[in-house]
Amino acid sequence: MEEPEHLEQEEVQHNPGRITRLERQKRNKQRINVYINEEYAFALHEDVLIKYRLTKGAELDEEDMRELLEAEERSRAEQYALCYVGLRPRTMEEMRLYLLGKGFPDDVAVEIVGRFVERKYLDDGLYARQWIEERMRLKPRGRHLLQQELQHKGVDKRLIEEALNELDRDEEYEACLTCARKKNARRTFASYAEMRNKTGPFLQRKGFPLDTINRVLHCLYEEKDGL
């Protein structure tokens, strides 16, 4: 899903006066060009127009203009956010940083994030659980690396711990064993020590706990009949 072109920032005039024309844009029917005193002033999303009940002939003072432009900025931020979260699930921090990167002030970014949390468009707890489930299914790795990945995405430590507590130890062991077998599929070792020294660090980099790694190494050793 591509971001709509109409979301680009527009230069506006801030002169108060009477609305003399409202004109729907040709390229984007959801945006309305607003003319004040017969001159183009700015464009608003139709939701903002409806919310403030703007009609031809309405008088706008400086306070009205400021409120309208702030409402339009929040509307634009929300449109960007909808496009962003529509591509795939996001964390709250990812969304906040994305909106800041688009040039919106922090208070607007925080407001949109809060609004999306209320609507369940953003749910860091669910995100963490789904992230772990997908990783274990497609790219097996241990809880330490999963924790680092989720922290990098800005998920709260408590939510990460809760999600990791749902990770079955046996499932993690099987994932570690799968990684080790794949790593050593075409390799032979002269001793257990050599296998441990070559395979152990690899499994650590994958984020598996040491106790799980030791179990896996002993299992591989027994499978090789003592090498």
C-alpha cells in the first residue's frame, strides 16, 4: 500500500476572513480546497470540514484558523499512520518515530499513537507474542535474541517478559536442536570439545540459553555415537 500523494505538506495562508469557495480536489476527492476572500487559503480533509461544520460564507478569525490548521495536521498524521500500520503490524515506538520522521511534532505523534492504541490498531503485547511465534516458526532463535529484537522495536520490557514466559522451553530446545543440526549437517568433528567449541558460540549468537545449548550439544554427541 503506497502513501497517498495528497498527504504532502501544503503551504497555507493564515489570513482570517470569510470562506468564499469550497472546492473538492480532482486528484483526491477527500480533500477540500478552502478559499478565503476569493483567494486559496489551504486544503482540509473532508472529515475536518464536517467536524467544524465549515460552509461557504462562514467567518474565520485567527483562533479559528489556528484550530483548523492544528486539526488538519492531526488528520494528515492519522492518514499517514493508517497507511503505515496497514502494511504490517507496528509497535507504538515504531509508529511514533515514523510520524516524527514525516515532520509531525512529538505531541501530535503521541496523540495519534494513543488514539491507535485505543482503537486496537497498535498492541505491543500482541505484537511481541506474534513476533516470537513467527520467529520460532520461520527463523528459530533463542529468547535472548528475541528479547533484543523486541527491545530494538521499542516494546516495553514487561510486555517482552510476559511474551517470553509463554515460550515453551521444549519448543525452544527443539528450535535450538534444529539450528545445530542444520549448522552441522555436512560437518564432522574429531571430538566433543571440537563440536562444542564450533557449535556452542553459533547457538549463543542465535540467542539460546546456555542450559539449552548444553542439552543440545549432548544430544548431538549421542547422535554421532561419540563422534
